[in-house]
Amino acid sequence: SEIIDKQKFVWWAWWKKGNEATPVDEFAALDIRAKSDPVDVYLVDSGQSLIYRAKCAGVELSATGKLPSPEKDMTPEYYRDNEYCAWFKFTEIAPCEAEELRQLSYLDSSSLFPDGSADYSRYEGKRIYSITELIQQNRTMWFVRKAEKEDPDYEIILLNAELVQPCHFSKKYFQASGNKILWLSDLHLADHVFESKKGKVHKTLAEHIGKCIQGPEVAGLIVSGDITSCARKEGYDDAKRFLKELGYEVSASLGAENILICPGNHDFVREDADLPEKKEPGFIYDNPKNTVDFSDFYQSIYNIMPNKYFASGKKWLLSSGHVLEIAALNSLMLQQYPNFEGHGYLSQDQLDYVAKEMRWGSDNDRAIRAVMMHHHYLPSCYTEVIDSGRANSAVYDADRFMAWMVKHNVKLLLHGHKHRSFVAQVCYPQDVNKDIGDQEMKRVTIIGMGGTAATGADQKIAAIRFERNEIVVDFYRLYSDEHDSDRLCQTVRLPL
């Protein structure tokens, strides 16, 4: 907005996603027309479901490759230094009512997909129904015209190619295009660690991640809590934008079927008054006012409000042929207070609910089962502050949780919270009532992630790769102040 106010125009890149080609003839014709008489266009902010009206005053494009921005000073900084297939010169950008979309109808867009990779013919000649209808198409450009009286007027819902109804737990396996899961934790986006400082322009968090992890092998994204800091709403607003930018930077399509997120202790509001002595804390679901902003963020991803437990789960068929079933648990079942952190409690009710929804009542020899939560299961720091008012390094129902994982053949437990990378393995009997020597011990690998954008800690991300006979976890160190280059810092290999 600052650029627009001062300079009266801005260069905006066309994000090329998937197999979209550059429609050279259409863009060239648009450029000729726009330079003589600016063309009316609409801009869709899919992260916030907002619409803007603008004028297109010119186009720069390439039929064979990508181009740098025609004028970097007139380009938003988050893709100022990158190259794209087309650049549009927009002027007079102003917000408008979404109802204006209802006065437009879709035109033929087959030139965007010359290889036949997508078919949007069912939209042609139909009125645009809503912003939601546009966003669900998972594309970056539409050709439109003024709607005519006889144009059909109905909504097409696509949330998933086969699944219309949004859900917390996958009903079918989602066929992913890659075999690598991007893992982030403790984003603390309200702290704005990855931002311009003292007049120097630094890369955004999405750009840092994109430089480390790129390509179609990214199958999904998991985030183990602390999206914001101190439950501040601005962190969730930043998160909605971040997820959109991240999909572009890692060249992956990220949506409701391949994003999995669990809440952290910073994501729910604490009560103002201390928990009275000898009184048990209440459950977070009994205080809905303290979860409003997280619930709104959750709904922005999954098109559904969270369930009572704030738990969810996904089932992915990876391109490597591996089948991954991963559940996200809420380790913040207890309400937090100034003198009580609600540290690491899961509850039997939540565990029973998740096992049922994941359909873990029967064995599946093919599936790799994993669980993600925010709090750490084992001590993951060298020493801790000795304070009777603070919980130590163990979840309250740790043994119940481990027995549950062993029962359901969970191989991998992922967590955040301590802003420190951590790897350990626990061997546990399948039947606690039998002698250990008379049965096979089950092994669960526990991995903790550093804080991706936490202050005062090493900023890290991880990529979990699924190869023929092993799981490989690559940890990358990020430098928000860019005093050093981001790099791979640790690799953990786990045999299957």
C-alpha cells in the first residue's frame, strides 16, 4: 500500500503453479490494449478472502523462460528479487465489495493448460458465485467477462476432487505428489523475527524455507504448535498470509488435505487470575472465549471449526509408495493460568476419540503411523529451572500416552515447545501385565524440533523424507538476520 500511495503503480508477478503455461497470445493482446487504455482487473487475496479492483496498464512476459521485475523499486519485496513468467503493471488498486464478483462470468481458460493438466470447462459461461469458489479452484488466474442475464448461477464446491464435506480426519488416503513432509514448529509469528530490521531488507520466513526446500517432492506440511505468541491475533493473521506464500516458495500445493497443525501453549489465551491453591484446572473446551482466534485460523485452513479436542489427522499416500497416517494431538487440554502452564496433558477421552477417528482399531501393516503434539514427552533440555510452580519435563499422563501409542503401532512421535532439536527412542512392552522377557518390546522414536521463528534460539525447520527402507529427517538451520547462510545442519536416519 505504501508503494501504491507514493508511486501510483506497482508491478505484480504472476505466480505460475503446477503445469500452467504462459498464455503468450492472450497476454500480448492484453499488453497492447492496456498501454492504450488500462484494463479493469480484480485481485483476489485468498489469505484474507478480500477483493481489490485495479487497472492493468501493461504486461511484461516471456514465452520460454522467466523474467526479473521490470522495476524492482515498484515491486513488493517478497518477490522483488525473483523471476516469474509474467509481470503485470497495476494502478489504482482499491478494495471493493465481494458482491462485485457476482456481476462477472467465467470465460474459456484452456490456454492456461495447453497440456490438458486441468479442465475448468464446467465453469465456462457461469457466474462467479463467491470468493470461496475461486479459492477452491487452486489456480492463479481467471479470464472473465460481464455476466449476462441467461448465465447459470450456482456454486461449484471442490474442497477436494472427491471429498466435498470438510473433515478433521481423513476419510480416504490423499495421493500426494511427493515423498517429503515439511515440518515447522514454534513459529511465534507475532514476534516478527523474520522481518526487515533497521532499514535492511531481509528475506521472509517463506523465502528462507523455499531456499532450503524446493521442488514437487514436498507432499505436505506439519506444524507442531505455537503459531503465534501470547495468543495475539496478529500472529494468526500473519500465519494465513505465510501459508499462501509458503506454497509458492516450496513449489507445492498446500491445502486442507495436506496441512496438519496442532495447538501450542501460546495459541490459547490464559485466564487473568491465578488458579486457586488445591483447585484443579478446567478443560480448555469449557472456555471457548480463550480459543476463538485459533479456531478462526483452523477454519481458514480446513473450512470447518475445530472439534472439542482440537485434534485432527491425515492419511497420505506418498509418491514413494509409503502410506503415512499421522494424528495431531492437543497437549493443551487443560486451561492455562498465570501460575499454571497446563503443561502436557492429553486425556483418555482425546486418545480414544483420535484412535476411533483414525480407524486405528485394527492393524495396517502397510501404514507408517506417527503422532504430533506440541509438548515434549521426554526431558529435552540439559537442566530446568527448579520451581514448584512449574511443570517439569514430562507430560502428566505420559505412561498412558506411551501405552496408547504402542497399542496402535505408532512408530514416530514429533513435538516442539523446547526450541531445541532432540532425538531419542523408547522401548515399551506391548502388554504391561506380562513379564518383559516374555514379549517383544515395541520401539517409539521421539523427535523434537527447534523453534522455527522463536526468539533467543536456533531457528530450524525439518524435512522428513520417506525412502525405501528408512525415514530420513533433515534439520536446516535458518538465520533470520542473514549473518550466515541457511544450511543443512543435521540428518537423522531411522530404519523402517
